[in-house]
Amino acid sequence: MALTTTAFPNSTATQSYANDHATSKGGKEYIRHITRGERPQLTTGTLINIVDHKGTQLMEFPLALFNAASTKKELVVNGKVTLPENYDTKQTKRLLTMMLMVPQHGCVCEFDKTDNTYIDLHFYSAAEYLGMDTFTRSIFDLYFKRVSSQIPAVANIEAIGLVRTSPGDKIFKQMSYRISVDYFEDKIANRLAFEAYLRTNERLRIAIEDVVARKEAASRREKNHEMHKAAFLERQRKREDYARVADEREERSKEWQRVTQEKLQACKIAEDLKEKKRAHQEIAVRTSMLVKKRTKQPMTLEEVRAHEKLFGKAVPF
């Protein structure tokens, strides 16, 4: 369908809003800063077609409002925006219908959740794809927090698994990871019943098996690391023990050498003293012997030996 100019509430059929906001940042805050008097003009002017992945038209939508609300203006190609496969057309139309009401309201706020998991995730998925997720971010954050903190009921697990969109896959991946961790750590209350359920949910089973396999591999790596670390520490301890024993042996050797040296030194000193004493005694005996030789007095045995040593012949004593 070609681009057309039409009128929504608070406009006339001939009025066309000159500013199509094509260069705007877009999003909730952007519209919030447009004055209340100017906001209704967002629903006037050129219309674009919103179509599903087969090209079937879902609805017409004002280009100015799309540009003002969306951060993905590049989605508009040849006057239309094409919704990918797996995106719910009903929730897309509900989102765009609610968006048409935004310019008429005084408060530009986020859209509320319905607490229906399937509907909420498809609603957010449509907003995220169309670049309007600033109006629905709290919905995604809420479900992401829920699946991160607790295991959902089976009905919600099934609903999340059915939303095969990019945001839906993110929620499913986070949910699967949380469940996998509890399963790996044996925190599932009724493990047998849960395993029986997994046999009916192939997508979840495959996701959990993948996470558990990675957890087991990580656990093995951690155990190997701890074993290698323990072996390293044991080798290091032995090296330190060997070094300590070697140091102690060296210290003992040095001490033995010191004591031995001191003993040898003491012996040498004693020998020197003994030698000096003997020399003094020998001099004294020789002197006494010479005196007695001159005076022809009888000599002692030591003096006789001194005489024999000095003169080479013995004398009576």
C-alpha cells in the first residue's frame, strides 16, 4: 500500500504534521519532552503499513508517531515495517493501538504487564523489535528477575519456551541456566518428577544438558586444578624442607668447623705454652749445669742430660 495522509483524533483530514521526527532519538523520554499541545499532531500526516513476515497488513500507523516512539527508524522501508516470523501479530497490534493513545494522555508512561507470561513476553518482543521497548522495559526486567531468582511454575516454563523471539530466547536462556544450576547442585525438590517432565520438554532438556555438561567440565577442570595445585604445593614443601635440612646441615658443619678450629687453636696455644715452659726449664737446667760444672758440684739427672746434650759426653751424678 502506498503512503497516505490521514487524520487521527484531534486532527483534520487536510492537516499534515510537517515534523515527522525522522532525525529524533525517539522513545518514551523523547515524546515526554514534546509539549502536550504538540503531541496530538504525532498522529497526523503520512501513514506507514505494519505487515507480518508474509506481507499481510496488520494496520496502518502514523510515521511521525513511529519515528517519535521508536529508536529503530531504519525499520521503515518503502513505507512499511515488516514484522519477523515468530512475532505475535495480536500483541503487535495491541502495542501499536496503545501507542496511538499516548499522544492523547497527559502522562507518557510505560505500559503495564498483564501477568500472563506468554502475552507479556510477546508484547515486549514486539516493542523491542519495533524500537519501542522504552515503553515496556520494566516488563522484560521483571520476568528476567523472576527466572533468575526462582524456578517458574510448569505453566510459565511452557509459556516462556513458546516465545521464540530474541527477548523470549533471552528469558528462556536465563531460566534454563537457573534451573540447570539447581539441578546440577541437586537442589531440585522432586528430582525424579522433574526428570520425568524434562522428557516431555525437549528444548528445556537440551538446554539443561548443555549447561550441566559445561558445569561438569568446569568442575573437572577445577578438580584437576586443585590436584595440580596440591601437587605443586607438595613439591614446593619438599623443596623447602630439603632446603631447610641443607641449611641446617650447613649450619652444623660450620659449627663443627668452628668448634674444631677453636679446639685446634686451644691445642696450639697449649703446645706453644708447653714448648715455652720446656725451653725455659731447659735453659734453667743448662745454666745450673754449667754452674755446677765449674764448681765441680754433683749434677741432677736433668743437668747430666743437659751436659750430655751440650758437650756430647755423660758425667756421673
